[in-house]
Amino acid sequence: MTLEGEHVTSRQRWLTRLADEAQTRGLRCTLTGPDGALLHVSSPASGHGTMVFAMPSSPGGWSYLWSGGGSASASDPSRAADLLAASLDR
């Protein structure tokens, strides 16, 4: 597998983990974009939504980034989902 292929697979895995955690908090999640490269997350309660991107941040490490300056380490998707939920409920 090429480095690019590895990143696509890893990105999907990290975004899927975040989606699983976010859904337990009542958020709606849909993988979208080429090869599931983005995660659309919305809050039914507030009507707010955002796109989340996962990117390598260091060798072996990944980060989540979303609009409004939101970010979190992908190594803790539970905490990332908490931060994301709080940012969408404003």
C-alpha cells in the first residue's frame, strides 16, 4: 500500500471512531467527500453543523480539525466528541 493509501485508510478509521463517539452524544454524522475524507457532524438540538477533517500531526499521530478553530487529538476520540458537541451546542 502506498503512503497516500495508508493515509486514506487511517483517515477513515479515525473519522469513524469519532463518528461512533459523537453519535453516542446525540450528534448526526456522515462520512462524505472522496474516499470518506470528511465527516459531517450536526447537532439536531441546535441545528449547527461542521465538517471535521483528520490529518497526520506527527509520525504516527493524528489530529481532528473543525471550523471555528476546533481541534483535538485523534488518540482520544471520546474527548474530541465532547469538544465537538460543546462547540455545536453554542
